[in-house]
Amino acid sequence: MECAEHGLHGACVRCGSFVCRACRRWVDERLHCAACQARVGDGPGTLAMAAALCSTVGLGCLLPGALGAILGGLALRAIQNGAAPPAGRPFARLALWLGLAEVAALIVALLFLAATSA
């Protein structure tokens, strides 16, 4: 297969179109065509930012913390698949771990309250 403009090189990991050395774009060490690189972008993705916001707002609360952990996991999966910008990886990791820590802290607090009230 060949790039429509310059000949053979490789395939975009996102859409599968073939690109040459002149047209290729590297995003997080993965080959992309120019159109997919523009779609993925350079800044953190919306999902990663929403996950970080939920986990941060949810300090000490079960629902926002759990939601942040779930969204963080989804954002990391999207980044791994090339569907979201790699710049969101730190935000998604923060959301995942902060959300899991919040849920764990709440479970420990509930177990402590149950043990002391019995």
C-alpha cells in the first residue's frame, strides 16, 4: 500500500490509512496520519479533564470519587487506543487513583462506624 501523496511507509494506528515519511505524525510513539493527529490533538482530552474534576470535587464523597475513577479508567483506555490525546494521561491517572482512594477511605470509614456502633 502507498501514501496517496508520497509512496509507501506505514499505516495510521487510528484509521488504517497508509502514510509516507513526509506525511507521518508521531503521537505518543504511535504512527498517525495528519488528519488523525489533528483529531486527537495535543492538549488533554475532555474525558480525562472531567475525570480529574470529578475525583477532585469528590474528596470524601463516594459518588463523585467513584465516577472519577470510572472516567479515569475510560480515559486511559481511550488514550491507549489512540482515540484521545496522550497529554491527558496524567489527569486520567490522577482521577483513577484519587477516585479509588476516596472510595477505599469511605469504605474504611463506614466499616469503622459499623464496628463502633455495634
